Amino acid sequence: WWRLSAGYTWLKETLQLKPGGVDRTAPSAAGKNPEHTWQVRSSFNLTPQHEFDISVRHVSSLTSPDSIPAYTAIDARFGWKIQRNLELSVIGTNLFGSEHTEYGSSLYRAEIPSSVFVKLVWQQD
């Protein structure tokens, strides 16, 4: 009735130009990834017809050339199995003010906003 999972990633990149390579900006352009990320997910089967899932994830900051601050985001889902082959879900992403920027030049990047949407899934037997 309840499942809890977690994960952590530590990424240490050491990038260098191959001997004979001429693109001196390639290593710095390729190394734009967060060093640390973690996530905790909880899935509840409240009843045989009702599910509730919540996820919290954290992404560390990105540095040069375009600095992007670290962020923590929360996503949630409530699912209702209306019939054996029909499910309705309400899903929220980046909830509770966790809007954030993931990548891009500081001149052009946009915030990824909080969102709520409804999903209807019908599966034919």
C-alpha cells in the first residue's frame, strides 16, 4: 500500500580537449551539469481505487559561464481508478513556489512555472 524510494547522483566531470582538437570552448560548454541531485518519492495506494504520489527533488547549482541557482521542487499526483480501464489523475508540478530555471543563457532563459493539469487514461482490454 506504500512505496518509498530515493536516489542520489554525484557527477564529477573532468573534461579536456583531445590531442589535436581545435575547439577550445568544447570542454566548458559540455560541462554544464549539476554536480549533485537527489530525489525522494512516496507512492500511496489509499484504497484500491485511489492513489497519491508525492516527489521531492533537489538539483544543485550550475556555475560558469551562466550561473543558475540550486532548487528544490515538489510534484504530486492524485489518481482515481473510475473503472477497471479508466483512470483520472490530477497532477501538480513545481508546487509551493518551487519555480526554477534549469538551463540556458541568462539573457534568454525562462522560469519553469508551477503547473496543475488533469489526465484521463482509457485502456482498451
